[in-house]
Amino acid sequence: EPGMIYNTVTSELYDGEKGINVIPCYYKREYVEWQDRGEGPGAPVAVHDASSPIIHEAVRDSMNKDRLKNGNYLENTASYFVMICKDKSAETALITMKSTQLKVSKTWNSLMYGLKLEGKNGLFTPPTFSHVYNLKTVQQSNDKGTWFGWSVSKVGAVQNKNLYEQAKAFATSVKAGEVQAKHTL
């Protein structure tokens, strides 16, 4: 049904109104280069780091796509490598936000990086994998149509030590390049 959350790897469906609890382990902003629909294999041509100089070569077209000289377009994409919290376990997943969801991404990043805890040397920002967030779907619309997007709220600190260690290990693996996102249309 519209608004449900679908895990494309496990084919599991989740109630979008209830949402899913996730632990964000790693955040990565990329620019995914695509050919227009029907012109390519449906896979990205390339994935560019947010600091790549190619981003400055793109020119916004009449369809609000950032076009390169070769005719391909770049899609600003926020990738969150997360652990979905289940009753007695957790599984890794990737949540990507692009287009209208980039505003939600900025809000989520502000929640995570704005969090401060008191430590022995004063205030510090804990790692993103120290807290659980709930992601729900909400209906959104503009003059081009209606769709479901994300809504993010903080649940609280990770309480289970084993889950915290799993999240930390996953974050380390992604940071080391051992885990890669597979972008699809």
C-alpha cells in the first residue's frame, strides 16, 4: 500500500505510519551520475564524491536536473548506512534520500550532529550510532504531484551494548570502504 516501507533486499514490508527504528551508522553524500531513463542500463554511470570537481561542471536544465556536458545528469544523494532494529535482532540497510528528501536529510543530520552529551572533559557530540531514530512515511505534495517521504524523530540512546558494538563495527566497515552502496533508479 502507498506509504509502506519496503526493504528491497529482504522484501519485508513495514507500516509507514508506525515507522522503523534505525541506528544511523554512517552518512555519505554523493552525486550519482545517470543517463536519462530508457537510454542506459538503469544503473549509475558513475558515483562522484561530494568534493569532486565534476559537480561544478553541471548546469541546471529546464527540468531542474544538473546536466553534464556528456548529457548525463547528477543526482545529489544522501546515503545513510543504518541498522534496522527488530525485536531481538538488527539488520543492516541503506536508506537514500534525494530530491525533495534532502531537506529531511538536513534535519536528520542536525538532530544527530547537534546532540551533545556531558563527558569528563565537558560537552561532546556522540557518534551517530549511539542513538536510535524512528523513520516514518508522511504524504507530501507539490505542484508536480503527491508522494510519500520520510519523517525522522529521535527515540533515544542505544541501550543494548551488543547492538551498540554491532553498529560501531558496521560504521567502521563502511568507513573503511568494505561496504558499498548499490544505487538504482
